[in-house]
Amino acid sequence: MGRNSELIRQWTLLQRIATTTGNTIPKLAADLGVSTRTIRRDLEALQQVGFPIYDEVVNGTKFWRVDARALGALARSGLTYAEYARRGFFELLAVAFLVGGLVLGAESFVRVRTRAYLTALIGLVVLTLVVLASAFLRLRLYQDAYGWTEMRFYVMAAIFWLAIGAAIAIGTILANRSAWLLHGMLGLSIVFGAVFNVIGPVRFVADQNVGRILGSGLTGGKTDFDLAYLIDLGGDAVPAVSRWLSDRPLPPEVVQRITDEMAWASGLDDPRNEAWQAWNLSREHARELLGR
């Protein structure tokens, strides 16, 4: 909960600097109801993220501004924090795939591999890694504020897959073995598939979202995640939701309703799942936890 407030405050701070003038640190602190130390820390965090924030001294007073040309219309557009965090990283991933195709094409048709050519090719891959780092940062901002979903899990995995692929590309280029790049990416995909089976994306998503709440100190019946979404994830989400239920003093009828919904979403009440061919480990684990 505190992390969410911090991110929202920083986004509000960015919009205020972008849309108003005369922003000194004491004024910003008073407007946002925080200490000047917090404002300084938030400004530093925004600069580290990459926002073009700078200070300008006028008559001995330091004012904070945003480079509108670099920022464009983003901060002034009225976008919500969620809309900002969502925008961009899918396009950035598309750029990474485009660069991969360009590298393969260049290596297929270029016969004389000069030092300038190799430098340019490797430089292109390195710049792609910078783009992927930006995509990673955007996604992390979104996850920190709103938690995990299956889609965000797979997007994060795609970023890591592309980043490792970029490293493989650099290695094959230097070794003059670019023909093996696709083989390397195929092997990497198999490894990622195996890791997915071990981790369990649904279980991971549920554990992360519930962990955010249990670690925040929230009490009562409050949630900071979409409980209905977690329930709909099925059997793999039951252990995490059950852990959350055990930590909440909810009325018995509410607990029973949530338990019934989890059982239905997990397929425990579906007679088709009673046959041995339909046996599923996560479903049986859910059955044990829910006492069905």
C-alpha cells in the first residue's frame, strides 16, 4: 500500500512540475503534504527513471522544471499512472524483434565482415538492450503499483528472453557463428518453457499479489488486488488465496462464499474431472486445502 502511494505521489509530482511554474522544493512539499526530503528523494527517483527533470536558478532561487521538448505531451496529456506505465513497452519489444531480423539479414548477405561492420552490428544489439531495459522499467513500475497478472508475467518473461537472446547474438557475431543464433534462441525457448512448468505462472502471480498484501500490514477485510481475478485463475491460485483468507478475520459466510467460488473455478464440482484421465496435481492440492 505504501509503495502504491509513493508511485502515485511521484506521478503527481511529475505532472505538477510539467503543468505549473514556480515549483520550488518547499512549495512542492507544501502542495503534496510531504517533507522537503521526500520531494528531493522523489525528484531524484524520477531523474533516475529517465524523466527530463532539471533545476534552474533564478535570482538565487532554485526552480524545478521538465524539458517539454524531451518529455513531449506525455506528462501534460492527463494520462493516468496506469495508462503511462502500459504505453510503450509492447512497441519496444517489437523493436527488439525487428533488430533481431535485421541482424540475421545482415549476417546472411554481408560477405566481408569489416571491423566497422561488426562494431555497428554489435552496437545495434547493445542499443536494443537499452530499449529492453526501458521496457523492463515500465513494466516494473506497473507491477509495483498494480500487482501481477498472467499477461504481465509473460511480458516480463519475453523481456528476459529477448535480453538473453541479445547476449547470444553478440556472442555469435563475435564468433562468426551467426547461423547458430536461431538454434540458440530455440534452445533458450525450451529452457524458458521448462522454467515456466517449474515456476507455474498462475501460482507465481497469485503468490506475488498475496505476498504484497501480507507484507504490507493491512488488516481487516481490505485487499489491494483483484480477488475475483485470483479466484478465476483456478487451482494453482488456491494456496495463495487460502493463505490470505487465514490472515483475515472475515465473517464465516464470506469465507464460505469465497471457498465455494474457488472450488468452482478449480473444477472441483465438475463431474468430468472425477475420471482418472482428468487428474491434476494443482486441482488435488486445491481439493485438500478447501476440504472438498
